Amino acid sequence: MAKSEAEILEGLAAIVAEETGLDAAEVQSAKSFTDDLDIDSLSMMTIVTLAEEEFDVRIPDEDVKDLVTVGDAVKYIEGAQS
Amino acid sequence: MTAVVVTGLGATTPLGGDVPSTWEGALAGKSGVRTLENDWAEKYDMPVNFAGQLAVQPSEVLSRPETKRMDPSAQMAIVATREAWADAGSPEVDPERLGSIVSSGIGGVWTLLSAWDTVKEKGANRVLPLTVPMLMPNSPTAYVSLEIGARAGAHAPVSACASGAEAIGMAYEMIRSGRADVVVAGGTEAAIHPLPISAFAAMQALSKRNDDPAGASRPYDTSRDGFVLGEGSGVLVLESEEHAKARGARIYGRVLGVGMTSDSHHIAAPDPEGAGQTKAMQYALENADVAVKDVCHVNAHATSTPVGDMIEARGIRGVLGSHADQVLISATKSMTGHLLGGAGALESVFTILALDKRTAPPTINVDNPDPELELDLVRGTPRPLPAEGQLAAINNSFGFGGHNVALVFASN
């Protein structure tokens, strides 16, 4: 069953927290992965790979560069589910 | 010529999560070898179900992201490095004059094999992007260089069970040649995994004493039947004497020399004559400018294999001659198991402490010494080294492939 935007944000925040050690509460929609959360490209690819598995979606490598903020990723995953 | 001193020690081992607990366990003659708490033996029909497992898991001291980004072999090296670096007083060192040489004999075997499981079970797209930097055998030394900010070079010599000793020998040479003032050197291994255990067992290299794990590693005992796999890391901070003195560092001891040879005899079996091992010890003493009569202690490689132990013992006797009667021999793998790439480094920590504390750690489980053993083996309980004067000791490490490394240390 497709997950809601809030559920995706919660799940993605948990993945980011596990990968980076950040508090999950800091992983908010408006935050930029690189500028605000200080996530490097390898960590970003790790988060994407884990998110693909968690939400059962495919996020092609060429689309990852468009995922600037946490909100971008949430919207992308929401759209990719259906 | 630049003198090289030891100013910091770190370890995580089957005897303890740091150097003080490991040394205390060794002096008490404890065994760190236990039955594996998993179903591998049953599930995979493995002939060996015990090993020298870490007393403190890295996950208990590292952050969650750190344990996710590093293979267990690198995690252990980082735990030992943090202790050694703090022990050395967290020195301010010009990054261009600071190096790291931390070896693993096997590399990131857990990462490699779990990533292969992922490919088989979930497909190539599920393999995590950090897999390569986790499995590469230079990963521990690279993470150590990041940890301390080393830019003079990060190296990882690989020579199976001699790797850790080779790392220390190379670190000594790196400082003597003027490339660095301070080098964090050591070895690490995290190979208690069904595959390496099965593979070592297939070589008939491992003890199969499943009903008595703590008694399984018994170097020089007549009933020894193979080595016991161990895991962990040992790390030393090596420093030029000038640099150490200028910052008022506490000095544990000195690295006086290294001897390295190769057998060119067989890919896994040692040369029965032990010619390469003997030469490594002789070269190390020459390199150190230490006379045989000044050696008071040897931390032997002595893995508890039927053939290997006595080849080395005859070699030690050959090098030391009649002076061997005055030399205390310790085989600490009897307590820790064999840390493979970590062994030479952990045993260097033991050797430095033995000289500093003037106490040779014991060899346990030697109920009936091999009748051919013509050495003064420290059995059961520690024994004092000479109370006066500067002391010198040898630490031997030999690896599959015919790698022989002997290090000579001295008290300060």
C-alpha cells in the first residue's frame, strides 16, 4: 500500500538519522541534504539505496541530483510509489 | 641516525576492550577464547565452533554511523587508535610529518561477503555505495589517517599473519628515513566469519578442541593441534625521539630494529629448517645493534601448530645459542588466540609492556611441554625480567606466503 507524505518523511528521516547520526527531528522537508544536513555524495547514494528498499521504489542515479531538499525526495518517492 | 620511541599504546582484544584490561588479563593468565554464540557450526557443518572473540564490541564504543561506515576490521583499528593517540597525549603534529601504517591480513571479509549476499538476494541495485571503501584492505589505515589527520602517507603492508609486525617495521623505517616524525602503526583483524574459519579448517590449520575452547591454544604443549582464530587490533604510536622529547612525551620503550625475510619455500608451509625465520631474527638484532647477550625476552609467534612451534623454537635457540637459557619466552596467543594481521601488533604491545613493567606475561595451557623444547618458557604465571639496566626483546611474526618479520624493542 502506498505510504502518505508524512509516513515517507518519517521513514526517510529514520534512514538519514541512522546513516548520519543526526537527530531524526532535524530531517525536515525544507532542509537541503548537502547545505543543511552536510551529507556527502556517497552518503546520499547510500540513503537513496536504503530508501529504494524501504519504500519499494526505483530512483535512477540521474534523478538523484534533482533531490536537493528532503521535501524533494519525499515528493519523488510519493510519486514513484503509484 | 634517528631513534624511534613508543609513546602510545592501544588495543581491543579477546582479553579486554583496551590496553590496561588486556594486559591485566594476560598477567592473570586468562583465556579470551570462547564457544561461538551462534548456529554456524550446526548450520554449516563447521568443524570448529570457537574463537578468540572481542571482549568489548566496537559498537559499544563507536557511534552508530561509524559502525555502519566501517568494516569491523576498521572499527577495531579505530578503537585501538583512539586509545593509543590519547595515551600519547593527543600530540599536535604537522600533518605532513604524520603517517599511518595499519595492516589487516584478510581485509574487509564481512563487508565483501555480506555485499555478495545482497547481490544474490536483492540484486545489484541494492549494494551500498560504501561497499568498496569498506572492503578494501587499506580501509583501516585510511580511516586511521582520517582520524589523526595524517598526510605523510597511509600504508597497509599485507603479509598474512606477519602484517601487523611488518606495519610496525615499516613505521620504524618511515621515521628513520625522515619521511615522518610520528607514525600510528599496528594491525587489525575481524575474520571470525564462517568462510575464513572453514577455509583455515580446510588447511588443517585450526585446533578442533571444541569441547575445551579455553584450553585449545596451547603453544609448545605436546597435545597442540592447531591455532585458534582470534580478532582485534593493536596500535602503537611511534615517534622520533627528538620529537617525543621536545613535547615532553612519556616514553614506554624503543623500537631498535627490524628484520624481514621471505622463505621462497612453499605458499603456506614454513621452511622446516626455519632459515628465513632465523635470518629475520639475526637481521633484526644487527639492525638494532643489539648483542645476543642483551636479549632477555622473546614474544614468540608460536601459534600452537604441531609443526610451526618447534621450527621457531629451534630458530630462537639457534640465534641465541646458550644465552637462550637466560631468555624468557612468552607465547601470548595461548590467551588471545591468533589475531592474524593483528597479531604482530598486539604482541608488540605486549613486548613493550613486558619491558616497561619488567614482567614477562605467561603462556597458558602448557601442561606437557614438547620434549624437544630447549627454551625457558614462561608457564602459567608471569615472571620478572631483570630489574636493572636497559632490556631488549624480540617479537616474531610469520605469515602464510613465507613472510618472516622480527622486531627488536628495548626498554627506555
